[in-house]
Amino acid sequence: MIISSSPLRLCAPAPVTRRQRLRFKRFLEGVSLWLAVLLMLFVHPLYAEANEADNVGQLHFVDGQGQWQEPALVLDSEFDIQVSGLIADTRLLRSFRNTSDQWREGIFVFPLPEKASVYGLTMKVGERTVEGKVQPKETARRTYEKAKEAGQHAANVEQQRPNLFTARVANIPPGETVSVELKYQQPVQYQAGVFELTVPTTLTPRFMPGAPVRNAPDQWQGGWALPTTEVPDAGAISPFTVNPADVAADSHRALINLVIDSGLPLESVSSPSHRLATRQDGQTFTVRPDGGEILMNRDFVVRWRPVAGQEPSAAVFHQSWEGENYLMAMLVPGENGTMALPRDLVFVIDTSGSMAGESIRQARSALQAGLETLTPRDRFNVIQFNSQTHSLFMQPEVATGNNLARARQYVDRLRADGGTEMAPALSRALESESQTEDGARVRQVIFITDGAVGNEAALFSQIRQQLGNQRLFTVGIGTAPNRHFMREAARWGRGTYTAIHSPSDVDGPLQALFSAMESPVLTDIRVDWPGQKTGKESFPKRPGDLFQGEPLIHVVRGVPPMGELEVSGRLPGGKNWSRALDLQQAASATGLHRHWAREKIDSLEDEAKVTGGEPDKSGITELAVTHGLMSAYTSFVAVDSTTARTSEAPMESDNLPTLLPAGSQAGMLRYPQTATSAPLLIALGLVGLMFSLAIVLLQRRAFS
């Protein structure tokens, strides 16, 4: 064995060549440039978010660290409702309790029933009571602002939409309570032998289409949304939406007391939304939510059914008000069988973000139930929409077993996300190319949505222009849908509106809807009141088709309770139908003059929509003031003549939030914007660093 005395050598790494260094530089240059591009893509949404953060909402309910804190005002609500015949009269008491040590102004955006006629406002401060007055909207605003600046207690309530209102209460003392009592009435809904009354308590945040308008914000707009080109009052209809845990434990609760005196023996009283505690005294029922107060995060819905065989087929009511007669008639045509025709049935389902959670599950169930009603004679399609519109088929396809199986799988995969771009979906569903030429088919569109949009008027106009010979039926989903949009869309679409309140409530209402859709009970309806040729006004002016179980309700001014009301129409198959009602049998009622005035206001607004002109503002204002009603152009205002707050004492304004509707996903929460532009600044710094590195490397390459 030979051992070398030479020292042990370790292998040194080979030297880095110039070529390898050049490759490494180019690699760094490429990485730097790609990182810069990616960061620019990342910065764009951050820039948009930061830009929006500077403009959206007001920074109420935020402490010094930028964290959410409970509002200083505690909100209590009490509903006292009396049902008599077809009219429900409600006294709604809102109490604003100031828990802070500063004077406060409370601002609260809240829903009311879509056909509510608000006719009274009373402000209560301690032992003092101040009655409100109806004034033109701008006059009422000036009256309120003047009183607020003068330190007087004041209240203002105005209409944003027929089912959305804003209450303002100024100069609420520290530790004290100011209450506002509203009085309103609404028609009771009746269909398929069941009466229904809804008490809205919250609302689903609405999608605001259009480009933001960057004008100076209106001091009377304080919501989370910016005004847009399509919804200029977006800030006035977008109250913050929070969780129940984000307000005081005793805030946003409501007491509800309902007395039902329908004049008929009742078989049952029930609710799809809440458990009830009921007490019966003869034909009168007293109804309350079981357990007392309810959380204001879902609509309160009550239904009552007359004893079998006692369902009303006709009823007439009379009121004399200020020397004028008012009559209301209800007529339910009997079932005359159906003549089922082959149909083109288009299902449109809302898959926007507001439908996330329980709503999308209810919507899928409703659509699947609709697919079950199809026969091989029918053709169908399914259209879904959020920020984009997508349809299952290019055009309606025959309801074969294979096509139905594809549709069921398609519906099962639907998920909720994105915006509520409703107009393109309506356009595709109502497009004239899909209508049949021979008229042998009935074309029907079922629109399944929560109606969470702010551009209702534009959509109504679109329906009217595109409808043709089709019929549009709406299905309202969720615990707080936009009922005004749903019901009016169905009215303009010559169809009906159906509400789904909970998963257990799907089968009954939908079964009635799909049965009614097979064929109208009565078309070409004509209503003739005695002596109407003298120019007396009755509403609605153009009654739509009546579907199975749906009543005709008509109201007239200036006709005494004498003679007969004649109603005529055409049955399926072309057979004529007529019925006469003896007006001398009219039952005494209250509130008919307000119902008539509301119907006339709606008629004047409809005429403007049809002609494309402006509504008769002066006529509507005069009508609303005469009958003491709130409208789009009139508001209620109440001012206490006594000065309460001195000019030295500051006052803060609180935009009170609404509660997130039960069953909605957390993504629908709308907190006041508290984010800063820190992420944007960090991202911009990184982009600058990447570009600087890329420039240095390029310079070295150029001079090497």
C-alpha cells in the first residue's frame, strides 16, 4: 500500500462565466418586469376600493381606533294593527333613546308595505305631543332644517320609494327619548281563499347599477352607496346593514299586536315567518308573536283562512268622507276549469350576491318545482343572472326527459355571487325572437329574485316596452324582499306576484301559482259603476286579467251606495261572463278615501311612465295634501315651538343601521367605510421598487 505525502485537495467550484452572469441578469429583469405587471393588476382594484372608501358612507359609529362601535341611539318599534274587512290600519311607534352625553339627530331608513298610505305623524317628547302636517317635500325639508338649527325638537318623514321611507328626528337630549308615531293603512292581500298581511321590518341591500356620479353629496343622503347615473338617490336608499350583535342588546326590537276582524268565521291563523300566540273572541282574533318582542331582521307575515264554504265571493264597502261617497268592491270569479295550452316557459333566477345563503336555496327549490309542471307539449329555458346573464339553451327547447335532466343539474349547480344586473336578463327573457308566430302557444316568464335593485322605474319601463303578448310572473325570495318591485313588475307584466318566506313555505304558494298560470279565469274585464258616465273616477282604470283564486278589487269616488255594480269579462274559450253586485248591501268602512287617493296617485304616475313624460307633480301634491297622505312630492313634518338646545351645545347625527335579513350571508353586510388607503400605498411602493430594480438592471446591461 502506497500512501502519498501530497496534501489532500478539495474540488473548488468552477468560476461563473460571463455568459452565466448575463443569463442571471436577464432572469432578474424578466422577474422584475413580470412582478411589476402583476402588482399593477393588483393595484387597480385597490385604487378603486380606496377611491370608493373616500366617498362612500359617513364615518358614524367609529371610535378613535377606527373600530365599529354601537350607535348612541337605541331604536324601539311598536306596531298596533287593526284589520277590518280588506283594510289594515297601523299605528307604528318609533322611539329614539339617546344613551350618550351629547345631543343627537337620528336618521333611520325603513321599509313599509308597498301599498301603504301614510296619513299621520305625531312627535312625542316627554309629556309634550306635536301633531305633524303634510307639506310639499322641499317645504318640509326647509321647515325641519330651520327647526333643527334653532334647537327645537323636530321630526320629518319622507318617501324614497312607495315601500321605503326615511325618518329624521332632531335635537334628542342626552339620556332622553323622542318618539315618532306614524299612522298608515294598507290593503289586505287575498288569493286562493287565504288573506295575508305583511309587516316589513328590514330590507335587503340593493344593487345600484350605473356609473358613480361625483357631484357634491347631498346632506340628505347618508347611506353606503354613491349616487349613480341610473340611481341618483342611491345614498338615500342604502342604509348601513349590520348584524344584531352590532347594536345594543335592546335595540332594533319590535312589539306587534294584530287584531283581525274580517267579518267572517276563521278556520285558522298562521305565520310562515314567526311562531304566534293567538286569542279568539267570537270572530275576532288577537295575534302576537310568541315570546313578545321580535328581532327586526325578517318580515312578519300573518295569514288567515275563512271556514270552508265561507270564502268571500263578493263584498262591497262604503264610506262617506267630507260629503263625498267612496265605494270599494271585491269580486272573486268562480273556478271555471282550465284550457291548458302548450307553453313557452322561461325561468329567470337571480344568482347575485344578495341571494347568497338561504335565499339561493329557496330559489333553486322554486325553480325545480316549476320544472316539475312541464309537459312534453311545453318548451322551456332557464336564465340566470348576476353581473352577467347566462342561459341554459340558446332558445326554448322541448321539455323532454333529457332536457329536463340537464336543467335540474344546471339549477343544482347555481351559486350566488356578483351584482344584480337585472335589465339584460329581462331583455333576454322577453326578447321577441323567441315568441311564436301562430299564437298557439302561451309565452310565460317566471322571474325568481329578491328584487334588491334601486332602479325600479327603469325596469318597469323596460317590461312595458318589451312585454308584447307575454306574461311576467314574479316570485319573491328571502325574509325581506323588495315587494314594491316584485308586485309592480308582475302588474306591468300582466301576471301575478308570489312570495316565498321560508323553505317550509315553498310548496303551497308555488302550487297555487303554477295552477293559476295554466289559464286566466277572466280576461277583457269591464267594470261599470252606476252613474259613472257623469265623470266619476274609479281605479284601477285598466283591470288586468284575473287568475284562479285572485280577486278583482275596485274603488270609486262619487257613487252613492245605490243601484248595481256590473262586472263582465271573457272566460277561457271565449265565453262571456258577467256579475251584478247590489251596492245597497255595502258594509260600513273607514279609510276608503285614502285608498282611492293612493290609487289615483298611482294612476297619474303610471300615465307618466306610459307616455314617457313627467308626472303631474302639482296634481299629485294637491291630492296628497287634501287627503293627508305622504307621496313622492309630499312629506310629514312636526316641530315643537319650544327651543330645547342652545346654540353652544353641539349635536351629532347618527344614521341608524338596519339589520341583516335572516338567512343572508355576511357578504351582504354594509358597515360604514373605515378602511384607509394603506394597502394602496404599500402596493404602490412595491411597484416603484420593482420598476427601480428593473431600470437599474437595464442600465447595467446597457453599459456592460
